[in-house]
Amino acid sequence: MDNIDVNGNSRIDYEEFLAATLAYNKLNREDNMMEAFKFFDVAGSGFITKQEILVRARVGPAQELVSAS
């Protein structure tokens, strides 16, 4: 709570709440974007090629699960 209670009044006001949730949401979005990038980066090279995009556009996660069974 001390990290969120910027003015030190032992209460979290709206601005402090908003700042804390925006920071959390930013980290959460970055994690989601990294997962999406890894999904397209089939070879794990750190780059996404046109071929990898084409592969993922044709085969989504649901189709992969069906193929694996």
C-alpha cells in the first residue's frame, strides 16, 4: 500500500488508484504483446517473417490442438 499511497495519508485516493492500475495494466499489456509476438515467431528467432505470418494465419491455436490429438 505504501507504494500506491503517494501522499502518505494512509488512504488511496482516486488518482493514486488510477496510477496504480494503469501501471499494472501496462505491464499486463506488454506481457500479452510478448506472447502474441512469440506466437508468430515460430522459429524463435526474435523476428517475424512473412512465412511465419502466413503459417499462423492458416493454423490457429484451436487447429493446432486438433492436429495434436
